[in-house]
Amino acid sequence: MNLPELTQVTVEIIVDNFIDVFEVSRPGKVERATVGRLKMPLLAAHGLAYAITLTNGDQTTRLLMDTANTPAALFHNLGALEKSPDDFDALFLSHGHPDHYAGLGEVLARRSRPLPVYVHPDSFLPKLLITPQGRVGPWTLEKDSLTAAGAQLRENTGPTLIAGQALLTGAIEAVTDYETPLPGPKRIVAGLEERDPFTDEQALVAKVAGQGLVVVSACSHPGIVNIVKYAQKLTGVNQIAAVVGGFHLTAGGPTLIANTIEGLRQINPGLIVAGHCTGFKALTQLAAAFPDTFMVSCVGTKVIVG
């Protein structure tokens, strides 16, 4: 699939699990928020929300990816960063877990106009989690309530252009033998509980002129190496300028971490920015393996390519 060559892509971290005011910046590439200059302190919270700006010459498209685990964290940080729900031209959900969609209803309620919402239809299936402490859930993203609140639903199962500027992957094609769904997440299909294969999870892929692809993931349940390789296959572009997102590695154990690091080393991204569900052990090993290209994702950070 041919993608427009963008002038610049910026991913701004609105909600993530981490904030550290002492994390260094790389001017022009990774810029941290100067907390003392903001109108309010930023909040870290389990969940994810990214503001993504796609610049194509004099055309600018603003996307909201995911809406955190609570409207409170989302709207506090939007206010601190002086952003409004009306700023965004479209929204897409990475998958059907509530730490990624819980703020969506409030986003729609605070808009002054309807909002295109891109989502894989399997995101509407009930989801639950089996943990050492017991069952959690089920949770259900209600399709009818979103439509009633002003969502213009754009359901996709396969690759599709969003706002004509970037690619949503649709369901991820698995090619590695070490990235397999964890046993804890479940979904309910036709009343029956089954292991969740995360057919609903998708990533954003944008192409920046002269620099290659920017791949923005969320939890990467299908595997971050699978996701990047699928982006390369869909676009025919091998150069990876940046990989941003949660990688969901520590929960998978040391072998998964080691294999993923080797897979990323072979891909050789220009920049790796990871946070959210990646896990502390995996983050420390990524930092050690990629001392020149890895940075931890913190609330208020801007990742700039182009």
C-alpha cells in the first residue's frame, strides 16, 4: 500500500504509566515537558492516550489514539497541555481494553461536533483477564452508546487509511514464533469464553520523507516485532524511523524479552520509545540493549520525526 510521504510526524504522550521530570530530552527528536512551565502538574496513570500530528506540507491532521483508563487522567493532562477534544480530526482505538477506551464517552460528550472513530469490530466483544488474584472483568465497549454520543464509526478489520494520511494495520499478521498471546486475557464470543487472540489490536503506520516509517503501537499484544514486520510488508518500506508504544514484555517472561530485543536489533529502528505495559524489567533491558536509541515514554513527551 502506498502511503503519502509526510513532512513530519509528532506523537505526544497524553497519558502513560510513567512521568519522570529528570528524563533527558533529545532536542528535535524527543522533547520532555518542562513541568514547571505548565498550568498544572501532569498525572501518570495506567492506560494510554497519544495525540498524533501528521504534517504533509501545509496540511495538518490531528489524531487522538486511545483515551486512557479514566476520563479524569485524560482531561487533566489535556488541560495541562492546553489541548481540547475539539482539536482532533479523528480518533482511533488500538483495541478493546478499558485502559485504552475508558475516556472515549467523555471525549464525545465534550466535542462540539461528531468525531470519526476508527475501531476494529472485535473491540466490541466482552473482554476479561485471569490474574493470580482472580478474574477481572468482563468489560464491554458498547457500540450503540458510542454512536448515540456522536461517534462516526469507521470499522475496519484490515489495513485502511486514516484521514488519507496514515495507515491503520487492522489485525496483525503473526510471523515470529515467540510472540504468542498470553494465557490471561480472554474474550467472550457467542457466549463462550476463549483465549483472546487480539485480532482487534492495530497500530498506526506513517511514512516520513527521507526517514522511513513511524510505527505507533499501544499494548502490542500480537508482538511488537510482528507489528513492525507487518508494517514493513504492508508499505514495502523497510527503514524504521521510530517505534513508539507499550510492548507488553515483562509479563511474557525473560525469553520473550530476549527474543524481542534481538528482533528489534535486526530491524534497527532509529528510535525506540516504550512505556505503558512494557514492564520495568523489560524497560531496563531495552535501555541496556539500545543505549543510543532507546528512551522511556513519559507523560508530556513529544516524539518528533521529520
